[in-house]
Amino acid sequence: MRRSPSITWDQLRVGLVIGVAVLVLGVAIYKLGQAANLFAKRYQLIAYLPDANGIREGGSVMVAGQLAGTVKKIEFLPVDADTTRNLRLTLAVDAGVREQIRRDSRGKLRTMGLLGDKVFDITPGTPRTQPLKDGDTFEIADVRMEFLLRDEAVDAPPSRLWIVVLVVVGIVLAAYVIYRLRG
């Protein structure tokens, strides 16, 4: 039996729903990626710490209290007499804040919000020193933990886990709509 070459209204509706779902999913991924700085150009900086105090790979890096990157890698260094350099942090920092991070910038571990999220905060440098380049090392300030109990916990961008959850929910909703339309 031969099928007709024309598209039926039901087929067109299903195709439009799939197209709209893919478009909405693409826009959601793009917007969430912008909010979490996933598409920004980054460069690497190195910091040495006596201990990590709970910060993890993928943790936030802030410059002057604003999200500016992530902790890319945490490595143990060989044991030696220098107890101030037990760990090496490799930070992936947005290239847009390169002018803010200079030779006299200092980094420190902080606790943000009421839930105790650990962040690595970098203070902006002064114009009298040069900006740090890719792979440069910068100094660590006092390593004592500080609490940020201001509104930053509310303003923090969504974590990558939430982005994945939202994308999966969008796909499930699109599949449900398609299933309902087909009958």
C-alpha cells in the first residue's frame, strides 16, 4: 500500500512541537551557560595553600566578590619543610577579569552563605603592578576562614548540577507533550 506524499496535520503538529522543544532547550542551555559563565574564555592561575579547608575541584573562584571562574585542579605537593605549600590549586579564571588580578592581588579561602559553601576569593590589585598572565602564581592572604553572611548566597549563579537538572526536566516535558499529542 502506497503512502501519500503529503504531510498530515498530525505529523506537522508533532514536528512543530519537537522543533519548539529543541529551540526552548537550546535557549535554556545558552542562557544558563551565560549565567554560570560556562562559555567564557578562561586562563589559568596557580595558588599554593597549606590546606584546602573543604574547597573542591569545580568550586567557585571570585574576584572582588563576583563569580569569575572555577577551581580546575587540586594537587598534593611532595612533603618538605615548607608547610605553607602543601597543595597546588589550578584556577580557571575568566579572561574578562584579567586586568583586575595583578601582582599585588591576594587570594584566600572563604565560606559563603549560611550553608558553608567554600570559595576562593581574589582581591583586585592596584594599577601600579602588572596583570597576571596565564600560568602565573599569586600570593595567598591570611588563610583563616571568613564568613560571608551577606546577600551573595542569594545572588550566586546556579550550580552545574541545577543546569543539568533543568535540561533533563525540559527533555522529559518535551517527551511527555509529544507522547500526549500522538495519542
